[in-house]
Amino acid sequence: MFKKMISITSLLLIIAVGYTQKAMLLEIIKSGSSLAMVVSALLVAICVFFPLIPFPILAGTIGALFGTTQGLAITLAGSMVGTMGFFFLSRYGFREAAQTRLQNYPKIRDFEVFLNRHAFAAILISRIIPIIPAPVVNIGCGLSRVNWLTFFAASAIGKIPNVLLLSFAGASFTGNKWLSIGLYGAYMLILGIIYFVVFYRKISKNT
């Protein structure tokens, strides 16, 4: 009961900060100050729960403000804070609600089988190639028996290529807009191809 109360309080706090302080957080981020780094990471963490701002735009903006290296560090740190929060809330606070949500994703069953056999590889691949939505991966892993250190390490490593690309694209926008637009375009094209292949395979199995 205590864990559930802590989980509910934490979730309500995240919702309150995200929806009531969004404008203020964005203004602080745009200032580019030291505080902006912390706030940027906080906003990324909040967006793991509630996508107030599309992740590619947020990661690119942070990269544009702080450069590729700092942008990568800030975005990755915030993303991992939110991801681990999601993991622990699913595992200890909202197990019933999380299990109900997973029922809407039949594909998660195949992931769970792979996860039970090769936890690190399953999580790593799901981060690099986002066939399954990230929140569903977080919930599935939270409800599984996977060790949290394995989940953390695989998730952090798997997120680096994605975050690095978006941070570099954002940092390049001022000096070379076409390069930045090209990187964003390539990123969206790759995701589109992945989702198309998954959708096509799903249709083929049903026919």
C-alpha cells in the first residue's frame, strides 16, 4: 500500500509539473544557463511519461542550445531518469494497470519470450530499432523479472545512437540547415520504413 501511495503521488506530481509549468520550463531552457541544463533533463524525463513535446524536436532543441556533446548528455540523462521512473512505477506501483495496458499490444508477447531468454539483447534491440513503443517496453520490462541494472545498461546504450543523431542534427541547424534537415529526414524515413515493414508483416499474417 505504501509503495502504491508513493507511486500515485509521484505520478500526480509529474502530471502537475508537466502540464502547469510547461511554458516556464521552455523559457528556462531557451536561456541556455546552467539551470537550463537541469530543467532540460527534467523536461525530457517528464516527456517519457507524457509526450508534451515530440522527442525529436525536444532532443534537437537541446542539441541546438548546448551543442552535440552536452546535448547528448542532457537528453540521455533526462531520458534515463524518466525511463527508470516508468520502470519502477510499473514494477512496484501500478502492476494491475500496467498489465491491462499491455493487453492492447499483442506483439508484446513475442518480445516477452525474447526478453526471458536474452534480456540484455532484447532491450538493446528494442531501443535501437523502435518496433515496439518505448512506454510498452518500459512496462513490459517492469512487469518482468529482468534485473533493473540490466534494463538500465541496455536502455542507456540502446538510446545513444538515436539521441546522438538528434542532438547533432539540432546542433548543426544554425551552421548547416540542409544537413540538419537531411538528418531529420533520414531519421523519419528510417522510422517510417521500420513501421511500414512491421505493419506489412502484420497484414500478411492476417491474410
